[in-house]
Amino acid sequence: MKYQKLFAFTLAICTLTGIGCDSSESLKPTDEQNAFASVAGLGDLAGDEESFANAFVSGSVPENRKDYSERGYEVAGEATFDGDTVTVPVKIFGGVHATGSGEKRNAKASTASETEKTWTLIRVDDKWKIKDAPLS
């Protein structure tokens, strides 16, 4: 999980700043990498209401944002792409501290049990956004 977050962060920095990027198409992140980054980073994004909402397709934002901030997410298998839609098997696990800015944070890690669900993402304006992300 730690390495996926590091990869997503490094990829975002490289993409935004152009560091190490030239005209080579091989350095451009793939659809799969971008979709996986949307999944792996959701726990961190859940710490901020606006960032969390921006991760989802309009009208699909879950009301229980705090529950998402108390869990970690990891791609657990092969994604299935169908045009501008992708389904991704996601391992959801507890044991992480809730993220948040300005909110009281619980000193204890989440005790949520591990489960695996299938999430659906949709490409919106060339970005992968989450349409459906069940926790249980």
C-alpha cells in the first residue's frame, strides 16, 4: 500500500511538472495506472470533503466520507476496461488512522475487517472518477 501511494504521488508530480518527461510516449501514465491511483489514494482524499467529492462522478459521492477515511484501499487483481468504464477489484482494509484536516482525529487505528469489493470508475474529462465504491 505504501509503495502504491508513493508511486501515485511520484507519478502525479512528474505529470504536473514535466520532470523527466520528454516526447517519449512510454513515460506517459497508462489508463490502468491512472485508474489504480484513483483507487489507492481514496483514503487520503477522504480526509478533505472537497477532495473526496472530486474523486467521484457527480451525484455518486457517498455520504459516509468518514468511513472511507478510516480504511485503506489496494487494487486486488485485474481491472476490466470497457471504453470509458473500468471495474476494479479492491481490497479494503482497516488498521489505518483516519485522515482529516481540522477534524478531531481518533488516536486508534480503524478496526474494520478486510474485505474485497468491485468498484466502478468512469472516465470524465480524461480523468478516472469513481462511480461506485461499496465498502461492505
